[in-house]
Amino acid sequence: MKEVEEINDVKEIMGPEVQKRFDKYTYSPTHNNCFYGTKHNHVELMQNSGSITVDREGGITLAILSMLNEEVDGKPKYTIDQLLDPNQFQKEKQERFDEIVQKSRNTAKDKDKSLAESADGKWIVENLYKGMKRLKDMIDEAAEKIDMTKDNFMYSEEFARVAGLSGIAFDAWQEINRFEKMMNEVVLADRPELNTEEARRNHIDNLVPPVSKTFQTINKAFDCHNRAGIDDVKPLSYIPYAIHIKYAEKVMRDWKKSGKKLSQYMAENKIARKFDNNQLTATFLMGDMAGDFITNVRIGDVVDRRIQDGSLLKNVEYDDVNDKIINFPKMKDDGSDFIIEELAAEKKAAPKKDTKTVDEIAFSKIKWEPIADKINQAFVNVHKKINMMDPRLKNATDIVMGFIEMKSDASKCVPTLKNLAELLQQKHVEDKTFYEEVSEGMKPGEFYGLLSELNEEFGNVIDMEAIGKIKPMDKAAYDAVKKEEAEAFKPGDDYSKKVEKYSFSLNRELRQSFLGDKYTAEQIRTDPKYSTLPISFDRTGGYSIAALHLLSMKKNGKRVYSVEDVFNPNKFRKEKLEEFDEILDHTIKTDGARKSVDKNNEHAKWLVDTMYTSIKETVNLIDELAEKIDFNDENFDKSEEYFQINLLGNIIHDAWQEICTFPDLMDEKLKKDYPNLRNKKQRYDAFQDIVGPISDIGAEMIVLNTEHNALVNKYEDPDMHLSRFVNAAIKQGPARDMFKEWHEKGNGKSLTQYFRDNQFGARYYVMNDAADKANGSIIESCSGTYEREKKIDSLYMNGTLYKNVTYTPGKKGKAGVFNNVPTYDREKDQVVFPKVKLDKMAGKKTEKKTEAKPEKKTVKNSSKKSSKKEEPTIRTNYGEDIPVNEVIDYLQALKQTAGEARGFFNDSEQFMDFYMAIDDVMEAARDLKKNQNVNILNEDNDKLKDYKEAVNRLKDCAEAYEVYKMSDHTKDTTKEPDKKALNGDDKRKLKIMNGVLRNNRYFDVAPPKITNEEFLAKADRALFRLQQGDYKYKQNYIEDSAYAMYGQMYRVGGNKDKTINLQEIVQEKLASGEFEKTLISKKNPKKYISPEEVAKKAQNVDKMKELADTVKREIAENKDNVIREAPKKGPAHKNGNDIGKEKGKGRGPV
């Protein structure tokens, strides 16, 4: 057969010319003689080889690597091609090989010695290790040059180089493993963060890309092909070789799509193990066909011909999830050939697999655990019904146990799901399958959907098409829901892609592109070596500085790197790692922890210079990008430049936070740029405002993305925070208008200069209060309800929700008013958009200066309607009237949510108390419905007595569960290593408790009068929550602080004064605002001290005694003036959640 030059046209894919490409990397007798010279021969070496295999590949490999390691003036002395060429540097190679033979013999008994104990052993191990690292980099570089558009690229010169160098690396791996102790020492010296032998072993293994196995396999396949027509081809070996090569081709194509380095991709995806499984599976297949081959002596030639022309394996696929060879052709009855069928298009397409490792599955537990719990609950419900003597029960029981065990052992996940899929297809009762039995009573498509989503989380390990055929209507219903969701979420998904592209906090791949193969994100985040430095490498500070510095670089007045260059994870990875490394190195050498760096430290000065210059230069870049925006396009705020500007602003803010770690050095810079500003604070404020509102706009883009994705991944924890979403969303319109105003009125000023001059940063910031008031109806009506949240998300992302909203700025830097804001009608379950006059829609959004006059209300004669029954309502402390039916709807939803979270058979006593307490509140609320035509006021104690008592009992149960769970669990095991980590169940239940305790809409009732002993119990629970530090709302933080402080004061005083009523004192202090003032931070009067600080203060006995004495004096002096009951807030605010200053004070975030 004739060899054709162009790879695409090769008919004999393993011909002589192809084999020459691989022979270059195989040690032939010619290679041996080049290294042996006249001094050594194979027999002599075999009789006395020493510690390494100098008689085989080991000696030559070490000679090549040790010479490859040599440098002259910082450059390699020899290239790999020179070292592999038998005709070059023969003298040097023979001298080096002879040196290695002597070292090998000298170290024949040194395998268990340390580096310090064996000089020759140290030389051998260090050269092997350094050479393997160099080879890995060369392999990754060579892989990028493979042209995968060619059909047979696996036989190309480029792939031969990748495979051949991997083969040499494998030889080195075999040799270095002969020195276990010294190998560990060398790796530890190079990578001190690898602090276990297993980690160091994995590191050595990962230096050898598994295509080394492909190199060996291809050479074996060449041997089989060369035997065709001469000798027995041995098809039982030849076919597995060909199957491996085809699978390796698929792996290479998958790698190319990943954008990662070849060595990194193969290590992360456990390709070595998959190659082994592939070989084993193919060997088993041949075992089944052995009889056909043994009885047909000429089949070998047929196999060779079919492999060479590509027809034998044309339709064959290897399923690396289930370890199956798919579509291998059958033989003809006469054994003369194979039956090669043309498969239908859908069969020819390889099934899409998204295989996941056990580690990857464990990492995503937070997503799949709630899904698995729902499936198991449904299965358990059926499990209870089936006959205990049924022999199939054992399998069903194993599956239930598997679902329980997978929570602590991710290796159980895939086998359990596979077992479940198999069982679901079996017949059970009355010719029904288990699937039909389990899915009965569930919504159409619900059970199929849960299985499908869990399958996706585990890497598509079961055949959902087969499951779908059991009950086709289920699959159809689920597919319809997914299609509807995909359409609803598409605008948001498109938005997310743009945001994530420029956000280190959201883009894991982007972060890794700055870490290369040298670090992992987890290592940088958690290792104290990096996480306690002056720069916050444990968050995004290090990445942000590195990115800005790259963006600031110029050569001949032009930028070296574009925004695309820096934020594309596949570009300039080497340069990004070098930049990150340099910043990390300087930070380590500052020799300081955060906020305690010597300002005279040269490395600190370098960091400040770098950050300051990078921030200023990136501000210039933002101004350049702003000039590229096409403001004639109505959708300019969807342009790439608009996203780049705002997200770069957010990254600038990140770097600004880092430079503030060096306040004195920063101020030296600011003095030069702001000579007219008189003091440090003014300069600080000016620098903080360097991009105006842009950093805040970028931060809220990230909020929108985060909350949208939490909604899309509806089983993810935390769920969507609708208030954060809509409050960020409503501000995007005014943000857009600010850009437009600059374009129309900038008069040649840059974007950032115009924003600073007009104080847009401050104007944008004060919109927060206005946003919270404007969105009250939507927040209260839709929060926590998936379908409603989905509707709000979709309406915003497609540009409908706030399309007609305008913003009227407030006076003197105060919050303004959002106009034409939509509300939510619960009864009709839809968003209501106010009618907008045409002149308002035409423009005049942010420029309206006069405050809107209140509309005149006309009272209509309602006597005709007076006989109609109206739904009773409850008036809250904030003056809002809540329909009782709405309260009942909420309680029913709460009951269902708590029921879904409850354990399969039972739950803790604390949770069950809470669960049962919901019924008491429900019963009390239903009793309130008997009051027709009544607006029940909060202070109407007769009518609300039972309801208030039930609500307070429910809150007590919620508090009790929080304390019970958090007594031996923690959200962060790094801070509390002695406690267990919260699992998905725990977080779900705690979220329910938190929702009840913080619900100021339906549970806005005054606490019951309690004794001092009961007060102290509440104080203990409050102190516990303060130690956890998890607060969303200011008022909850203030109340807990008051209970904890006054409870502790009473205790240190000995609990003796029985005339004191602790509850009344606290209510008075809270109502007057006196206590709140004591929580304000002295360092920053705009903020409160942290909950943890309050807890420490409350546990300081001396401090509490001092405060207790002060309180006693106050009580003695004003005993007659003690307020015995907390003052009530009158019904001054009746417009839904628009309750003005009082509500903002009560519900604002801490």
C-alpha cells in the first residue's frame, strides 16, 4: 500500500512515513549506541545496573533530562531535538551517560536514604524532577500546535511529539519512584503547600500526561499492522489498540474545547484512569469474540484493512461513564468480514456525556442534596407500602440507604442513582412499574424532572430517554416546563454571561487563568501563608490588582493588553501567572499582616506604586471605552463597552480597598494629585470617588447576576433574595440616564470627570432608600415564591418591568422618588403597571426638579356597597392593613415548606415543636376571619390575644431550634473547627426559622410580658445569635444586642433586685433610640459595631458591672418615669410598604 503525504488523504494510516514520526521518540539501537559509545554494552549494563535501569530506558532518559536542564546565560544549553538526534553531541551524551552509570551503581543501596544522606541520589532525583517539569511545559506547548481539523491528526508530526515526550516523561516517572523518600523531599522543597505524601504523589503523577499510554499503544498498533500478510496479526490485541486510539482522539478534541492546558485537563478529568478502563473494557469485548477469531485464520488481514481505512470503528463509541463499547460491528455468518452498517443520524451522534468525578460531585453537594432528598422522600413513601416479604424490598432498602449515605460519601451517588433507575423500570404491583408507583400523586413531570436534574448533577449517568418511555406524559410535561423556563430565563442568562466575563468573584476559570498550574484557588483562599497577607488574596484582591496592572501596561504609547486579552481565560496565561506571582511575592515580603505594614518597607512601596498607577490608568481606559459607546443605539446599555466600563469600575473599587491597607503610603500619593485638599479625609474621599457611581453600578450588575442564577438554580442555597434583585434593578434606569446625560451635556469632559464634578456617586448611593420604598409591594408579595420571582426576573431582564419608571432626585443630597413603579396584585397574581402619560414616556426622566404634589382624593358615596362583606384585616405597628386571608395563605405555604424540610420519618424535638406550632397560628388566624367588616388594630388585645400568643410561641420555637442546631454546628469550620459543618438540610431549616423570626409583615406582634427569668433565657439566645453574626436587618440586630447586654448586666449584678422589670427597661431604651446610639461605631459613625463585638462586650464582666451601676443610678433617679409599656406607633403610614422613615429604620440591612 502506498503512503500519501497529506494526512487527510491517508488510506494506510499507519504506513512507514507515519511510523518515522513516532520512531524519533523511541530508543532504538542507534540511540543506545549514541549514549553507550565503546565503553558500555547492554549485557554489561544489565549485569550491574545499580539503582536505576541504565540497561533499559532509565539511563538514557536521565541523561537526556539532565542535559535538558543545563542552561547557559539563562537559556537551555541543548534542545530536546538535539538530544534525541543520534548524530548530535555524541561525545557529551556518552560522558553524561557514563557519569549516570557510576551514580546509579553508587546508589544501588540508597533507595531509602534522604537527600542529605546520598549526594548521587540527590543529583539523580533532582534532575529527574526538574526534567519532568520541563517536559510537561514542552508537552503543553506542543499540544497547542496540533491541527485537529485533520481527520487523522493522531498520526501527525505534532501529536507524535506530544505523545513521544509523554513517553519519555513516563520513563522518568518510573525511575524517580525508585527513590520514594528523596522524591518526597524534593517535591516538598519545591511545593511546600503539598503537605501530605498523597498530595506529593499526585503531583508527580500529574507531571506525566496519560498520552504516554497512547504513545505505547500506537507503537504496538504499528507492530500489528507491520505483521499483516506476514504473520498472525493477533486481532484480539490489535482491535483494543485501535479502540484506545479512537477514544484518545475524542479526549484530545474534548481537551481542545476546554481552553485549559493539556496536562491540567487530563489531571482534573482523571484521564489516566479512563484510559485504563477503556483498555480493560475493550479486552473484555474481545474475550466475548475470541471464538470467532480463533476459527478464522485470515480474519487478521481483514481487521488490519478495516482499521487502516477507518471502517471498522466508524460507528464505535466508548461510553466512559458506564464502561461500554457501543456499536461494535458484528461478523458475517461465514466469518469473512464485518457487517458495517450505516447508523441512523441520531444513533451515529455520540451521546453527550458530562462525566464528573467523585470530588466534583462532592463539591456541588449544595445543589444536588435537596433534589436527592425529594426523590428519596417520594421513594420512601412507596417503600412504606410495599410488602416486607417482597424479595425486591432489599434492593429498594439499599437505595434508600444509598440516598442517606451519599450525603457523607459522594462515591455512593452514581451507584445509587443507577440502582434506582434500574428498579424504577421493573414491574411492581398490578403490572405497574416502580416509576409509576412512585410518581403517583405528584405533579405531571415532577418526578421525571427531579431524576433528570439529579442525573445532570452527577454527570448524566443514567439513560433518561429510557426513563421517559415508562410514562411519556411525564417527560412531555417536564420538557414543556424546561422549554418555558429556558425562554423565560434566556434574557437573564445572556445578561449573566456578560457580567461573569469580567468578574473574578463569579468566574472561576478567569481566576484560575492567573494561577496557572502553580496554585489552586482553594489553596490561595485557605492557606494561612496567603490568606493573612496585607493584600486579600483569599478574596479577589490579588486578581484585581494583577488584572489592572496588565491593563495599565503600555509600549510606545499603546496598550500592551486589551480588555479582551486580560479577561479571556485562554489568553496570556503565562503572563497572568507571572504578574500574580510578582504581586504575591512582594506582598509576602512586606512582612506584615493586614493594617500593620511598615510604611518604609520597599515591597509595600512597590505595591502601592503599582496599585495607584494601575487604578489611575484604568480610569483612563474607562474614559476611552466610554467614547466608543454608540448612544444612537437605544440599547447602548447592553453593549460590551457598557458592561466593561461598570465592571472595571467594580474591580477598581476592589483594588482601592487593597491600597487602603497602606494608608500612609497611599496618602503620600494623594498629596501630589490633590494638592488643594487640606486634610487626609478629603483626599481619601476624593480618591474613593475616582469613578463616581461606576463601581456601584458594576457591583449591582453582579448582584443582578447572582440573584438571577440563584433563581435559575432553584435548589441552590441561598435562594434568590428578591429585595436585593429589584432594588439593584430599579436603579439601572437612572444609571443609564447618567451615561446619557454625560453624552449630551459633557462638553468635552471625560465620563469619570463629569460624574465626579456632578457628584453622581453620592446621588446614586442615596437611591437605595427610595428603591426599597418603591419596591415594597413586589418584595412583600413575591419574595420566597418561585413562580412570582421568576415572573419578576423575566420582566426585568426583557426590559419590561421598569420601562416607564422615572426618578426624581431629592433635595440637598437626600433620596428622591421613583415614579410609575409597578406593583403586584396578589388576587390576580400579576404585576400591575400604572398608566403613564405620553409626555412622561417621551423623556424627562431624571431632570424633573419639582416634587410631585399629592393627588387630591375624592370620597365617593359608598353607601350602596356598605352591605357587602369585606375581608377582615390586621393592622401592623407600621399602619399597614394585612388581609387575614393573605396571612393564612402565607401560613399554608410555610407549613408546606416546613413539611418538605422535615425528616423522612420524624425529626428533632425542636423542629417538630416548630412544625406543630404553625397549626396553632393557622387556627388563630382562621378565628380572626369570623370578624367580618373589621380592621383589627394591633393594640386590639381582645381580638388578637390568641393570634399574638400563637405567633410568639412560634417565634420561641424558631429561636429554640436555632440555638439547638448551632450549639454543635457552624457555618464556617475554619473559625469553629470543633463543630460540625451545616449540611443542606440544616441550612434549609435555619432559613425557615430565620424567615419566621424576621417576618415583620405577618408576625408584627408585640412580645408577651415575661418574667426576668424568661428574659434571661431570651438574652442567652440573643447572645448566641450575636456570636454567629448573621443579620440581614438592623432592627433584629439592635433588639438582640439590647437583650444580650441588659441580660448580662442583670446577671453580674447578682439577680437580686426583683423590683426591676428587664423587659420594660429594654422596651423603653429601644423605643427612645437611646440604646441604638450605644451601638454606633466610634471609628465610623455611619456604621454599627459588629455583632461579634457586642457579644464580646456583653461577656466582659468588668464592663457589664460598670454599665449595670450606671443603669441602677438611672432607675433610682427616674423611678417614677419608667415607661411601663412600649409606645405604639400610630397608623400614620397606610400605603403598603411605603412607610417612610420609621420602616426604613426598622428593616434596613445592618
